[in-house]
Amino acid sequence: MFFASDNSGPVHPDIMAALADANTGHAWAYGDDALMDEVRTRLRDIFEAPEAAVYLVATGTAANALALATLCQPYETVFCSPVAHIHEDECNAPEFFTGGAKLTLVPGGDRMSADALRAAIAAEGTRGVHGPKRGPVSITQATERGGVYALDDLRALTGVAREFGLPVHMDGARMANALVTLGCSPAEMTWKSGIDALSLGGTKNGCMGVEAVILFEPSKAWEFELRRKRGAHLFSKHRYLSAQMAAYLRDDLWLTTARQANSNCARLAEGLRAKGAEFLFKPQANIVFASFPRATHRRLHDAGAQYHLWGSADLDGPDEAEMLACRLVCDWSIPQSEIDRFLALL
């Protein structure tokens, strides 16, 4: 009963098989391998973007930080949600890779509003040489709270960015989960909604360790390549990144695993709701934030359930009936029997 993180799940068998297949003979290094040609072609087709520049790195932090560094000058600021991964979970990597650009947090929850973003942007760039200049907007889809921006909301945010002449980055570590929730096309969620650069996740959704960076405006491609090399994220034996991403995209495996993860989460959320759990946020992808009594958490942990309590929740408090919040994450591989066992213990 492992609901701690979708980073902790196994690699999909098709991707393991692709790695084994790639592990024969010799192949050109540094992204000149034939599998990378397949990846570029496939991603350009999927996103209906024949001119897009496509690159691979091994981690989501590298994808986000390098993409933002390519869009942002050191004296600029990146606008993002207060709970964005680039703010809470990347150890200032965006600031480091941009050479010192700061982050400006847009007030609100996990999903920024257009009005709040406009106010945050308008408040910066007003102090001449003494303050940061306005830089890119970064949107997380799906969000760190399990929410999904509707297409109209994305377009409203990118519309605000365009008012100020700013580029827009999407942190899509769980983009596939958001995509199957909305039922739209990859193009509709990205460049057709005003996204300039995308970090497309693979690791959380069945890969061993690979993320794609897609620049829909290819004029920045050479700069990204230089930054990737300078930042020590250009793999020499690149074919092992390419093999993962190629298998991930073949026959739409990336959408299949996302559907499985979302379906697992929906089953879990339905069961939690039936058991009287309280939800902190509406589950829309593969993450649930819920509260139930301390005694229930103890029973689950004693039975071997693995998940994280949320906020200041503490299993050792005296009040057995006190409601404690937790974060439950489903990946593609969780058997339904494990979900049902967890719910039975509730």
C-alpha cells in the first residue's frame, strides 16, 4: 500500500525492455543517436509543432531550471505560484541556473488567477535599475495540489503574460495526468494556449529517469544546448535517455500510464469519500489531499501503508479523534487490490 509518491513506483516493463534493446552495440553519443531522431519526430507530431526544438535531460529540476534559464535574464524575475515545485522543491536551482534571477510568488493557491498574475507583474519592473525586471511566467500543470488548469484558465494566464511581452513556461512533470483529465490535445494545452516552453515529465509516469524540454519557439534552441552542456546535463550515452522517451511515446504509453494513475486515484478518492474523509482540495489528477482521524492513520501505518502526513500533522498526539491531513499519490502500477485493502482498513 504505497501512496507516498509517483517517484517511487517501478519502471514500466516496455521501457525496461527498450533500455535492454538499446544496450547493444554502439550508437552516436550526445543526442545524435537514431532513437533521439525518433523522439524528436514523435514529439513534434504529438504536439503538432514541426519546428519545435526537443531535448532530453534526466531530472525534472534540470528540465525546469534549464528551460527557465533559457527564457530569463539574471536580472529578471520568474512569476509562479507559492506552491510551485520551482519554489518549494528545487533548492534554488532556477535561481542558480538563471545566474541569479529571483522568483516572484503570485498570491493565491496552487492555481494562479489572471487577475493576481497581472497585479504581481505590474508591481515589478517599476523601480528602474534598482529592482528586478519582469521575466517569464511559470505554470504547473497538473499542480502540486493535484489540481488542473482548464484551457480557458491557461489562456487567461498566457494572455496576461503577452500583455507584458513575457514568455511562458509550463512545468509539466504530471502533464500527461492533466491531459487525460481534460481530454484535449497536447497542442491545445501548450502552444495553442500560449505556452512557449514545456518541461514534459516521464519519470513520475513510468520512466526510469527522463524528461523532455520542448521549445515551441526554436530561436532559443542553441542557447538551451549551451546551457545544458555548461550545466552538466548533456548525457554522453544519451541513447539511454532516448530509449526511455521513445518507448514512453510509442503507442501512447505515456497516456495509458497516466490514465491508469488517474483511475487509481479516482478509485481511492471515491472510497475515501464514502468513508467520510474530508478533502483539502478537489482531486483532479493522481493526487489526493484528505483528512481523517489520528486513530485511523495509526491503524493504516501499523498495517504497512506508506504515505505522508501533511502540514503539522503528528501521529503521536493525544486526541485519537483529531483529524489529520495527508497526501496520497497514485502511480500507474498500484494494484486495485492494494487500494481496496487501504480503504478496508479505513
